Amino acid sequence: MSEALRFVILDDHPLVRRALADNLSRGFGDIRLCYEGASVADAIHVISEEGCDCAILDLDLGDQRSPVSNVEELHSAGIPILVVSALGDPALVRATLFAGALGFISKQAAIEHFVSAVQAAINGEQYMSPEIAAALLAEADVAVELSDRERTAMTLYASGLKMASVARQMDVSVGTAQEYIKRVRAKYARSGNPLSTKTELYQQARSEGMLPNL
């Protein structure tokens, strides 16, 4: 008899967690829920002791944290991640996949797509529900690829820091920090999405999950 698959469900709504658990049981039979809740830190603590075959993650946990940061923490802990979220903005989808999520499906997805996505994550394979894939395809021509340093500079600057503080935190000169932001603006402008003001940089960074939704 094979061992029950171990799951973590990270969502801040108890009814949603229950529905996800029921769908996991329907798709995989006898399962083991190692953690259900909205704390990534608590989930990782439990996983370090019990292990985990797949983490089901909602991007909006109501924890005032960046969705991408939550994905990065789980990924760093070596946990296969499937995002199940109502937040389907293409930029945010790309950011979470880049951060280490193996799959991204909408909360409106059919149960069979959910089960297929979970199985793919367990197997270490990528998966997107059809509606998410269609949204990414529709915006593929405007995708912006930033380097790690450019993304860091954008996040710090958009969060409200002055350029001197950005430079200090990145351990670079003010001129170098300014150059990173200049490159960021140029890349978005070439994609047809000019970010001329700091407010526009903030809104873009938030839409891509670099900053929490306050």
C-alpha cells in the first residue's frame, strides 16, 4: 500500500481550504494534510519536520507580504508549489513562475484541471490552466524581462525609498542605482508600457507581486 500524499494548503479562507482539501481527496484518495492556514513560516516549520509532496498556495494570504516573496520562501525550502489564485494578472503569473512556482491555475478552474496541475507539480512539471495560459499568450509581446539587480532596484525605489537609500541597500553608487532604474524604465517603454513617474513604477511593481497589496 502506497503512502498517502502529503499536502500543505495556504489560504486565508477556511471554506476555500476545505474545498481544496476535498478536491485533493477526490483526485488522490487518501491524503495527509500537514498544514492548513495562512502562515508561510508556520507551514515551512511543519514541512521541515514532516515533509511535503506539494504546497497549494493562494497569492493573497492577507499577510501584507509580497506574493512573490511567499513563493520564493517555499521554493527555497525545496517545496513543489502550485498557485491556485483569483489573481490572474499576467505580470504576476510570470513573476510567481520565475520565483519558483511550478504551476498557476485560477480558482475558477475545473476540478480536473486542478488535479492535473497538482499531479504535474508532484512530478516536478509545469502546468497552467487554459485561461491563465491564454492570458499569458495574449500579453506575450509585452513581457518585460528584468535582471535581478534591475528588479531589486525597482522594488526598493518603488517602495518609497530615495535613490540614495536604494544605492546604500544595494551597496552600489547612486549613479549605478539611477542607471538600474533608467534601464527598467527603458525596458517597459519598449514594451509599450512607459513608467514615467514613481507612482507608475509602484503600481507596476505591485501588479507583479514585488510589493504587497496594502
